Amino acid sequence: MPWVRDDLCVNCGKCIDSCSSGAISMKGGKALVSQEKCIKCGACMPVCPEGAIRPNSENPVLAGRSGAGYGFGQGMGRLRK
């Protein structure tokens, strides 16, 4: 599932417009991908001008690097620095 590097997200909303399942919303000025709604199509990734929407394979939480201090994804909420 795509996730969002919130340190790169600039609140442009292009990802929201590209999401056919309505899985992306804004929270605190940053995009948030809903685990329940996401159909894993990947349409949001290429439209992000900042490259903030990242593939699941780069999620630091899933890679055991939870101290990385960035990101939204997998329904885990915002990681704190």
C-alpha cells in the first residue's frame, strides 16, 4: 500500500484527485492513505510532484526502522520524531 513521507508532502491535493477509491485525505496539511479504502492501484504515486507518496517497500515501519521519524501508511498513523 502506498504511504506518505510527510516531510515531502506539500499539501497540493493532486494525490486526492487521482484516487478513485477515495482513500486519500488531508490531515494536518499532509496526505493520509486509508488502509481500509486503498485498493493498491498506485495511481497516486506518479502524480505527486514531490515524490512524497512512496511504495510499501520503502515504509520504514515495515522495514524495522521505526526511528526514521517520517511517514503515514498502513493505517498506523503519523510517526513522531
